[in-house]
Amino acid sequence: MLLDISNFPLVWMRHDAVSGGNTEALFAQFDALLTRRQAFVILTDEGYADSGHEHTQEERKRTTLWMKQNKAVIRAYIQGMVMVESDAAKRLAGKAIAVMFGKFWGYPLHFGSSRDDALDIAHSLLQAWLPPQSALDQAVLS
């Protein structure tokens, strides 16, 4: 996996054949994102269940440990993940998984029918994180 942060706070997650599933590199990328202490949304346009990669037991254990160690910052700064999935049946199947996903990771999983739909969802998630403009004005005046 590779994280493209060039459009931060929109972070695109893509499969990367070069990394060969290097989970340590992915965790390092996530650690760097979380130390920014800014809200962001993860997006992927590779579709639901298109990865073709089965995680080893060691990868699953490492992922669970990392998630538990970073639970508070994950919940604070990752506002959600949005998957682009044009197939309505796959979106419906994905919504059944989304509940478990959210409980495990601490942030919601959403599905957009197109890239534009996914971007709209991502922007909505980020907007919900920001304080209302009046609160920002008060903070500046104080």
C-alpha cells in the first residue's frame, strides 16, 4: 500500500506492487500523518474487495497492535475512509462490512458511486470536524 498525501487532507490509498505489502512502511506513513494533528480522510478508487492480497497472521497481529497503540489519535484525526465503488451490489455488500470496520478502526467506512461522489463525502466528513465559523472567529478575537 502507498499513501498519496499530495492533496492532504485527502489521502489516497493505493496498492503499490513495488512495496510488496510492506506494512512497516505503511505504518510509518500513517504515523507521520497522525503526528500532523490535523483531520484527514482516506480515499481509494480501487473498488471494494479488489486488493487480491490476503494478509498473513503476522500482518493482522501487527495491524491490531498498531491500531490499539494509536487508537486515540486515529479516532481524533482520521475522519473516515471513502471507497469509490461503481457497482451498486458491491456498495451494498460493503455497507454490511462498514459497521465492523468502524468498530475496529474507530472511523467510518463510506462508499461513493464515483470519484466525485467520494470527494463530496470526504469534504462533508472534513467539514463536520471543523468548528463552526463563529467559534473560529471567537478564537481569533480572544
